[in-house]
Amino acid sequence: MIKKLGFLALAVCLLLTFLSPGQVAAQSQLKILDSSVEADFPSRLTFDLSAQSGVDISDVRLRYTIDRIRFAQVTSEIKVPFVPATTVNTSWVWDMRLTGGLPPGSRVSYQWTVTDSSGNRVETSLSRVQFDDNRYDWQSLTQDLITIYWYNGNDAFARELMTASQEALVRLKASTGATLSQPVKLYIYGNTQDLQGSMIFPQEWTGGVAFTRYGIIAIGINPGNLDWGKGAIAHELTHLVVHQMTLNPYGEIPTWLDEGLSTNIEGSSPFQYNAYVTRAVAKNNLISVRSLASPFSAFPDLSYLSYAESYSIVGFLISQYGQDKMLQLLNTFRQGSTYDGALKTVYGFDVDGLNDQWRDHVNALYGVTVSDVVGTNSWVFILVGVAFIAILFLIVWQVRTRKARRGGTGG
Ligand SMILES: [Zn+2]
């Protein structure tokens, strides 16, 4: 519960009283008695206000702004309902189940304006509430721009995660030149269930989320699953850095680039990603680079293949053309370039050109082998085998029948 008295509002009110003596009686009596906000994470913020005047209070408004990176100031104004009276106690509930949620640790600035029937008006000073997930007892650890918040696991667990975060930034810089420029808050939930419990509309596969415009990451990491957790941190941190670097009012970067960078910085074994791409090459069902610019399919097989291909495409660009070009590509996207335009500016080919080059590359790497064909087209082999046995059986049967006939005529 955060409480804030309307001292400034009162001061403003008294100043106005001094400047315009004609309205002394009414103005000196309109005042805000109390203003507070209560957080009930993740579903609601309740803003309370009590105000008093010598005449009926006629209008109460709440204005609020969410603190996040934006290109235009967006302030919401709520006309709060109440019964007009000289003393008013009212509140407004921001129900996140209707609007969508906010990440843990996000901040909201707010301000009340109260008007009475004589036309007098008071305003509270701008206040700020931090929407913390106060259902847990968070501890924190800060190094440079990263702060880790956690509640499950000991200090060594948090230090390991911090080391993994810093190492991920080093890997990211080495392969792309991208660096973190704004502070990051990393909320480590004790497990996936706790993480999903912190979200209004969680997807059942959500294991980690980067709220890139807030500089906040939330991940569920069980201390017994540390290796997975380190990879997940590296993945989400990369999303955050890349979005900080490329954010512009005109467009997003293609999904294959976003997820391809994150999967490359995860630091886990590429075996699974490569296996997916190898299988798709053998079956000739690779998804085109152009299709991978859009959000990925929700069907698990297509989704895994999309991540695997993105891993491969970004790996190809970095290994063939180097870190400098990748940094140039991110900077070009920050200018608001189109997908084709950015690739053409930096590499000299467009999305289809990249698709051709990358396909040649993976075809050469994972080209069709006999075992792939047997694996993928095994039903053909079974049919051929059955037909072969059937023909063999017919031949043997005919030969035996002829022999029997000849034996019959001779005997
Ligand atoms: Zn991702």
C-alpha cells in the first residue's frame, strides 16, 4: 500500500486563494484529504481518493501513464463515478483481466484532479506506484545494469544466474556488436507454474518472457534446473538488448532475426536445432525466410522448425559475413527500414536472395543421404518389398505348377 497526501495540491490551492481574494471562502475549503493506491498483483491496482469542500464535489478524474519506452506520450484519463457531496471517498479499480496485465516491477505514474460545484479545482502532484509481485519475498542482486530478483534458491544460485547473464552479454557483443544500454530487471520465479501465475493470459508453454519496452524479464527457474535457466536467461536478455537497439516507431525486426539471435546466444548445444533443419532439408519442407518474418506458428512441429531455421539463418549470416555486418543490420533496422531494404543495404541481397543463399548453404551441409530417404520414405521401401515377395511367390508357384503338369502327362 502506497500512500501519498495531497500536500502540493493543498499548497497550490492556498496560493490561488492568496492571488484571488474574491473566491477565498470556496477555494480554501476544497482539499484532498488522502490519496493511495493498492497493488494486487497481477490482476488489479486500486486507486483511492478522499476529498472535501464547502460545496458539493462535482468531478473526480484520475490520469495515469505506464512507464515504458514509447514514441508518443500516452496518458489515460478516467472520470471516476461517485455521488456528489461535500465529502467524497471514491476509488477506481484498474482490472487487468480486462485490459491485459503489466509485468512485475513495472511502474505507473498517476495524478488526481478534483473539481467542486463552485468551479474550484485541485490536483495532486504526480505520484508513482511500482506494481510489485508482493506474493513472494524477493531478494535482489545487482551487477552493472542487471538486477536479479529471486525468492527460491540460495545466494549461490543467484550469483550463477548473474554470471550467466553477464556471459550472455559478452557472447552477444562478440557475435553481433550489440550492447545493453538501459538497466534490466530480471524476475526469477521459482518454477514455471509461479511464472504463469504472474501473468493474466499465460500460454501453457511460456517459460520466460522479455517485456522489452519495460526493461523487464520474467522467467521460471527451478534451482534444480539451472542449465536450462542459464540458457533461458541468455535467450530473453538477447531479445531485450536487440529490441533496445532496434526500437523505432515504424516497424519491428523480422521474427527470424529476433529469435535467431536469441537462439544463437542461448549457448546450449545446437544439436536439436540442426537436427530439425537436417530433417526439413531431407523432406524438402523448409519454411521460406520470407514466411519466417511473421510470428511463428502455434503448431509445435512448425514452431520448433521455425526456431531451428532462425538459428541456422542468423548463424549463417554471422559466420559468412561477420559481426560488423550484423551490427550494421541492427542499426539499419533502427532507422525503420523494410526487411528487403535493410538486407539490401547491408548485404546486397533481399529476403529472397537470403533464402536462396541460405538454402544452398544448408543443402550443402545437410544434403540428402540414403539413411534420410529410408527414414522419411520407408513406406515406399515396404511397398516395394511386399511387391517383390509377391512376384517371387508367383514365379515359384508357376514353376511348381508346370513341373506338376509335366509330371502328370509323363506318368
Ligand atoms: Zn524468443
